[in-house]
Amino acid sequence: MDSQRTVGVESATDRARTTRAIEALGVVAVIRLKDGGKLRAVVDALAAGGVKALELTMTVPGAVELIRHLAPALPPGFLLGAGTVLDSETARAVIGAGAGFVVSPVFRPAIVHTCHECGIPAMPGCFSPTEILAAYECGADIVKVFPATMLGPQFIKDVRAPLPQVKLMPTGGVTVDNAGDWIRAGAVAVGLGSALVDAAAIERGAFDVIEGKARQVVANIAVARGTPPLEPRAPSPDR
């Protein structure tokens, strides 16, 4: 019984540590690719620009195996998660492959419970204040506000007024230019997909465009927080 309790405490501690790291980084890159073979180049470009939390969605062909190969190759300080996770079976698969956090576009309590059993943060997608509070009470580590396209930063401010205890991460409608507005409104982090991981740039191999956008969003978030941006690492020599 004592050993089980110790494992549970360690899992909760690891989960809290990962959650704090996501908050500190402030931005999660949502990666959706048609060609998984370009993943490493995209990751290197994001890393060179200072974006160190990556969410690989289950819409990417072979996503679980890509996570399995990428997770051990990332340097310390990087977080690799799985997105578009719709059931607990997929949650177990991506966690087993090495995902450090799990994101869903919807709120399903079973996914939250599975993640917590494995000591991994769960970030379910919610749209209304009722959903947001239900997810929080279920144990969601961060609530993904999705789709945030129709809502705007004022929604985050309005929800946090009565629910200041809930950690919110808007995704959808967040751009490189307005990311700071969401942070100033009270979001702990933002999720950026196509606004950051530019499909056209990937198609033509212009990974420097992604690196530049990554640098800009990191800088904009730092300005919104009134802190210096985290130092990005140099790109890999083979990129």
C-alpha cells in the first residue's frame, strides 16, 4: 500500500511539473502534417525559434509511431504531447509511445482519468463555462478553450472573473500577432496550429519561415508577460 501511495504521489508530482512547464513556455505548437516525413524539420525549426512544447495530432498519418521515434530524440526541456485524442484507448497508446501530455478537442472524463492514472497532464477541449468548470472539477490540468476563433480574448477574461482557479489555453483563432492579447486576458498558454506551422512553407521547404514565426510568437508572449523571452537553441546542423 505504501509503495502504491508513493507511486501515486510521484505521478502527481510529474504531472504538475509538466503542467508548470507548459505554463512557463506559454505556447504549444499544434502540428498537423500530411507528410510525417517532414516532422523532424518542422520540429527543428520550431525549436530554433524557441517553441519547445509540441502537440502532434492524431490526424497525422502514423502519429503514434512518429511520437515513439521523436520522443527520445528531443533534447532536455522539450515537451512532446499528443493532440486530437478522442478516447482513452488512444490516450494509452500515445502515452505508451512517449507523449508527455494529452490534448483533446472535446471533454471526455475517461480520457482525463486515463491520463492521470499514467501521471500525464490532460488538456480537454471545452467551449462553454459549464463545460470548462465540469472539466476542471474532473481534474483537467489545463482546459483547452476550443474553438476560440469565435470567442476572442475577452472571453478568457470574462470566464476567469468567476473561475480564476481554472487554467485556460485557447486554441483556434490564436495568431502570432494576437497571442499576447490572449495571455494578457489571463490564458496560461496558447495553442497555435496553421498560424505557426505554415503548411505552404512546409510544402516548399521554407522552414526558416516557421522559425521566424516561432521567434515572433515567443517574443510577443514575453512582452505580454513583461518577461524576457526564453533563449532559443541553435537549429540542428542537418536541417
